[in-house]
Amino acid sequence: MNTKIVLLDVIIFLVILIPIAFLIIYTMGSDKKVKRNINKLCNKQGIHLDHIEINGDLVLGLDNTNKKLVCSERKNTEDNFQVFDLKSLSDCKVKVLKLANKTTDWIGLELVSAEDKKEIPFYIENDDDGPASDPKIREQQAIKWERLIKPHLKVS
């Protein structure tokens, strides 16, 4: 009788553990593939990323020597691949839009140059395609990237 209980416990444990392990391994492999694709695209343009990070569906990379910021999406890395020359930007700031008192609708970085403004979204409230995330976490990630980018901006 004790062996049946132990066997049943092992089966229940494996039924729970195998899907979780598969999810972790699949996600880690997907992240490595995205980073590899971004590095290939950067190498074609002579950019060597010192820092690369995946935040939900957003992929950001920073080249400290050439002062370039790379931005793309996890799903369409080649189609949405953008390179920003930090030497031509005058300001970078975190922008938070709240249309209601308790709801954060949009969080992102606003990159300002002499010609125009570019926005890099970290969090979009009504984005059904992207992974679900906490706006406070995304805001902290945007602040982190603002601190990484600001030292490389053009001095006015």
C-alpha cells in the first residue's frame, strides 16, 4: 500500500513538473534565438552590442563604443529592427500616460532629436498580442534604460 501511494505521488509530481520544465526550457531557447538574430543584424551594420535585453515583446540593445541604440520586437526582429544614433539625440525620458486615475495606459521611452521624437513602448495596456506584464515593472525597466542611454546623448 505504501508503494502505491509513493508511486501515485511521483506520478502527480511529474505531471506538474514536466510542463513547467518544458516552458522554462522553451522560453530560454527562444530568448537565445532572438538575441542571436539581433546580434547578426547588428554585425551587418558594424554594431557590437555591449548590453542586450528582452522586456516582454521589446528587444533593446546598446553599443557603448559607437553610441547606438538598437530596438526591435521579439516576434519580427528583422522587420521591426531600428537603430538610433545616440549622438544625434538631445534627450531621453520615460513617458507615462494615464488616462484614468488608477490605470496606466502606456509606458515608454521618448527619444528627442532636433528633427523629431521617437517613442519606444515598454507597456501598452490594450496590447492583446504581447505578454501580460505589470506596468510598475515595465516602468522600472524603462527608467533603467533611460539611465543607460542618457550618458551617451549629445551634449547641448
